[in-house]
Amino acid sequence: MAQIGDSTHLESKLRMTTGGRLRIDSFRRGISEPVWTDDDAIVSDEPLLASLAALGLRTEPGGESPGDAWTLDEIVGMVHAAESAAALAKRSSPFDLALRDSASGR
């Protein structure tokens, strides 16, 4: 899997969620970019191009991830907020997925 973007914690969140079963290569936007045919899955903190379909990848919204770099005051504020889910949603960052289409032969 490739992870593209500026999120400093997305890679560690993905590893933790999957129990460390993923090999994740990180790429910083504007500095480096993956070889689009090397990975079966790509996660990005910005929208991915629909043109990846020509490479056998289908793109879809992947949901949201809690934002990076929470301060202690922000965590305490969210825990004590009347609507904790709404407070968390305000800090969430959307991400996109590109998944290799099984019909592409990979």
C-alpha cells in the first residue's frame, strides 16, 4: 500500500488498525510520488484522480480520519463537549482510496 500526503500520523493509524499486517510506503505530496502500478491500494489525504482508472485503480472516498497533532486542551475539550461526536467530526480529515481492480490482472 502507498500512503500519499502530509498526514504525519495516517501511516501509523493504518498500521495500528491492521495489526501491522500492511507494508506501507509513504510519499510526500510534491516531493515524491508512487509508481502507480506498484501498489494494490493507495490512500491519500487529498482527492485522487479519476484518471487512475486507466491504470486499473478505482478511486473512492475512504472516510475520515481524526486530524493530526491534537493538543491536550483539544482532547480535554472534546471529551467534555456536550456533543463529542460533533467535536470529533470538526477535526476529521477526509481521505481517498484507490484500489486495484481485480479484473486488471494483479
